[in-house]
Amino acid sequence: MRDAFGLTVDQYIYFGGYPGATPLIHDEERWRRYLLDSLIETTLARDILLMNRVDKPALLRQMFRLGCEYSGQILSYQKMLGQLQDAGNTTTLAHYLHLLSGAGMLSGLSKFSSEVVRQRGSSPKLQVLNNGLMTAQSAGKFTESRGDPEQWGRIAESAIGAYLANAALAGDFEIFYWREASKEVDFVLRKGTQLIALEVKAGNRPTTLPGIAAFDKIYSPRKKLLVGTGGIPLEEFLCIPAVELFA
């Protein structure tokens, strides 16, 4: 299956589908330079730094690179402070993450909770808004990443997260993650009082989904979805308008 730009689903998941960069994917070095120079740097410089007061531009760029490296992972602001130079404080990092989200680059998903205070104070799950932003900065290549089940699973989860996060920006639903102790749900979608718990698997067929089961006991979501191996195929899921998941 190929999309309107002639990409297979695996190519779309890895390269992200930016129209201007798509013709370059068969020369990965040119594709990477295009994203880094013409898209990423231009967006940071023009859409963020020229439009907002940013006291530490170098820190903003560090924050973006860190978010891309850890896309799909939960990372506390305290841990971010330990990995960034001249990081200032958690309020600065949260503000810069907000600016990156507004520019369509990187967001931080909140933990789902029935208590708003706990939700707002949670560690963010970092999520690029296009997978090309992540893979363009990685050392590996498409074929290498596709052949590594663990790495590909992370890339696929990030692609689904980017799809859902962009759909949530339209305001039709909200997107979160959920974790308690060792139990985790990749994405929780909320529209009014309706909840959907969604897990992404792109490696071996899962035998159990303990996070989904634990979340179900507490919150009784309307739907529990598995995307990828053993569930809805990735290419099929990416063709579904996300708001229709609540239908």
C-alpha cells in the first residue's frame, strides 16, 4: 500500500511524509540535510525565535533535540535538567516545550488522571509531531531501523503518536498517556466522557496487554484498541480519521 506521494507505509512511518522532502528519500543524506537545514532550522529561527522572547536559544535547540531523541518516552523535567546544559529551571523547559508544540514540532503529552492537578503536574511523554523530525537526527538509516525490531517498534509508536497528537490539535478530542507502577498505556484519548485506551505494537505478537487491563479496571474505557502486530494494521489505522475512533 502506498500513499498519495508514492510512499509505502513503512517509508511514511520512518520519513514522515513531508511533501518537500519526499522526493529525496532515496538519497537519505540529501533528505536529512533538507530536513535539518530547510525545515527544522528555518522553523526554529523564523517561527519561534523571531516570534517569541526566548532568553536561551541554545537551550531551546537542545530541548528540541532531546525531545526528538526521546520521542514516545516519558521523561521528567528533572531528568531533562540533568541532560541539558545551562537548563535553568523546569518552568523554562515547560515553556520551551509549549513553544515547540505551537510550531508543530514537539509536544509533551500529560498523564491521564481523573484529578486535574495530578494531570497538569505529571511528567510529559515527549512526542514529535512528525516522525521525520526524529529520524532525520538519528545516526541510523531506514533499512537498518526497519531491521531492528526494538527500534522499529519505537519509531512506529512515535508515528502513531504523531498522527493522534496532530488530530487532537483540531480540538475534537484530547490525548494523554497513562502509567501506574509498571503498567502503562501508550495513548488515552478522551472526548467528553468517552475514553479510548490504545496500545501500539510493531514487534512480536503480544500475549497480554497488562497496561490496558489495569486501565480498564479503573476507568472502563469505551474502547480498547491494539494497533500493529495482532491488532489493527498500521496502514489501516493511519487511514482512519482519528475522530471516527469514537463513532
